[in-house]
Amino acid sequence: MQVWKMEKRLYDAAVEGNKISLLNLLQEDALLLDRFITGRYPETPLHVASMLGHLEFVDEILTHKPELAKELDSRKSSPLHLAAAKGNLQVAKSLLKVNPDMCLVCDVDGRNPIHIAAMKGHLGLLRELVDARPWAARVLMEQGETILHACVRCNQLDALRLLVERVSDHEFLNSKNDDGNTIFHLAIAAKQTQTINFLISRTTVDVNCENEDGFTALDLLSQNQREMKEVVESLQRMGATRAKDKPLSNRELKATRTNILLSTWDQSNEISKPKRRKNGKRFVNKTWVEKQYKTLMLVASLLATMAFQAGINAPSGVWQEDSKSNSSDTNVRNHTAGRSILADKNQDIYTYFLKANTTGFVASLSVILLLISGLPLKNKFFMWVLMIAMWVAVTAMAFAYLQSLIALTPDHAQSKIVISIIERSLYVWIVLVLLLFLGHTIRMLIRLIKTLRKLLIRLKHAISAPRGSA
């Protein structure tokens, strides 16, 4: 009976946030807090104090018994769950210092503290939790929903913005729940205009994604076009279609989205029209050129680094000391410390290696120099020229690698097998490069023929026009 009274007094102190009462109770019974670790209580005093935001009381309990931060109540909620639900930021910070892994614990509804903070819209607290354990935000909830689904269902646009910025990528943004709905489907169904405008203007949400019933965003809007006319027009400009309609090609859709996402959006989220070519059929698309530019710079830098290292650290190493000998054997004749062993031992292989490595190095440096020269090289023709230069560099580095293996392989029966394999690999590589070159050549010829054909047609029209008028 005395123990029960002590526990009752402790709960009362937790409700009031009375730190002095807590200290007096602990002086009377030093094991009072330990009894709440047994798991036979529906909740602990720390749960109560965390929910009510009594920071000093929480800190005092955590000082004496930090293990209580891991205890769960009857709904499997931790004190951090309750602090997140109530938006008690300072209490949550104290709990995170003791055990930040509690961000990963889910209650009976499959929600962790980050889910709850997002659904409640407690942005400051949500930011603290995400900083502590960002991967906890990617834990799925019930029905396969992500935290982004929860933000849309609870109409928490600010929390959605924060999470998209901190923890989201394209795949996570377009995740489907068990019903096949993405967050874009939910926003459309709930008529959340601000959320819809944010998703189509600031993210890479898939506007043509179909749910389990085969409906796209425009299908869901078909019965509410009058109420959401602006959204329908925005989606159509983004290349959105109905499921039964023939969609745009991937190239046109990608070009449209690129132009829209790169354009300036005002506070009213008005969507600007993408630029088109004069014929009005094909969209201007520089994405390929920009990606190739970045890729070429990265690969050229890596190849130049590899070639430089291989050049100053040739296969077989260097002589460690000077040696002078009167022997007629060239393998033991004079050599100088710091000079290549391979150059003295096998001049032919060293020559092949040096030529291939230098070719790769010079080709890579040439590509880097052209890319940083400031010249207007960001068009497809120059990109093709630079790509061919990179083919030369890659082929030269592959040949240098094969010569290095030949130089390092011992000269006995098994080494012949190794050399044979290396030679076959070289032949396969050469054939692959030739096929790629042939494919691109044919592609360029087809484009050239089409261009010439168009010019001939225009020329015929130009010649026949005066006759018709006469």
C-alpha cells in the first residue's frame, strides 16, 4: 500500500511538473523510478511530463533514470511520441540527447515521432527530429504510405516542403501506397490547390502516374474541371494526359518539364509556357547537352589522373640504386636509381605502354581544356567531337592497362594463357569501339540525308513558286 501511495504521489508531481516533489520522493525511495522499467504500468511519469511539457521535471527524471526514455506506454508510444504530438520542442531536445534512436520506434499505428510531428505541423520540432535521424522519415506507415502521404492527408504543406527539401528524392516523392496512389493523387482528390501547385512547380512529381484503378491526375480532375480549371490548365502545360489519351513521347515530356521547372514562378504560382521551335512541334531541349558536358568533364578528369599516376609510376617500378657492370647481359647492365625497370628490361613493352598512356593523358587534357576554355561548345556537334576524343582516351588507357599486365606477368607456360586472354580482350574492345563508331556514323548520315531532303523540297518549292504565279 505504501508503494502504491508513493507512485500516486509521483504521478501527481508529474502532472504538476513539481521538481521539488520528485526530489523528495526519490529521497524517500531511491528505487521509485526503477519500478517503472518493469513494463507493468500503462505509462510512466516521464510520458506524463513529456506530454504536458514540464521541461525541468523531464530533465530531472532523465538525470536520475535515462532508461525511461525507452519505455513505451500501452499504445507503444515513447515519451518522444507524446512530445512530438504536443509540439513540446525543448522536451523533445532533452529526449533526443539521451536516446536519438527513439525517432525510429513506431507506435501501434505504425507511426514514429517524425511522422507525428509532420502530421501535426510542428515544423521546429520536425526539423530537430529529421536532423537527429533523417532516415527515420523514410520509414513506411500503415497501408504502405510515406510521411509525404501523411502530410498531404493532414494538409500540412509547410511540413511537406521541409521534408521534400531534407529527405526526399524522385523515387520517394513518387512512391505509391497500397492503393497505388502517390501524394499527387491524394492532393488532387483533396483539391489542395496550393499543394498541387507546389508539387508541379517545385518538384519532379510524375504528373502522368496511374494509380491502381488506372487513373491519372487529369482523370481525377475530370469531374471538377470548373472548380479547378487553373490546375487542369497547369497540368496540361506540364504534359499531363488522361490515361485513355495517347501520351506525349518521353522526349517531349522531359523537355516540357525541364523548361517549366527552370522558369521563374511568382507567388501566385502562374505557370509560364515552355519555349518551342518555330515549327511548333519539337521542344527546345538542352538537358542532354548539359548532362554530356558534366559527364565528359568528370570522366576526362578521372582518366587524366589515372594516366598521370601510371606515367610517373610505370609497371615494375624503378631502380632503387645505381649499378655499373661490365657484363654483356643487357638485363644486368648499367642502370640508374629512379629510372624505370621496365624500360631497361623490355623496351618494346615500355614503348607501347608509354605511347598508349601518353595518348590517353593528352586526349583527356585536351577535352578538359576545351570544356573550360569558355568557347560556345554546348551544342550537340561539339559534344559528339568531344565524345570521340574520350573514346580515344578510354581506348588508349585500356591498351596501357593491357601492356602493364603483360609486363607484370611472369614468363612461363601459364603466362602465355594470360597473354592470350589479354589479346582476346583487346580484340573485343576494338570491335566494340568500331561498332559504336559505325552506329553513330550511320545515325549522323541519316540525319544528314533528312536535312538534305528537306532542303531539296524547299528548293523545289522556291523554284516552282514563280512559275505558278506566272
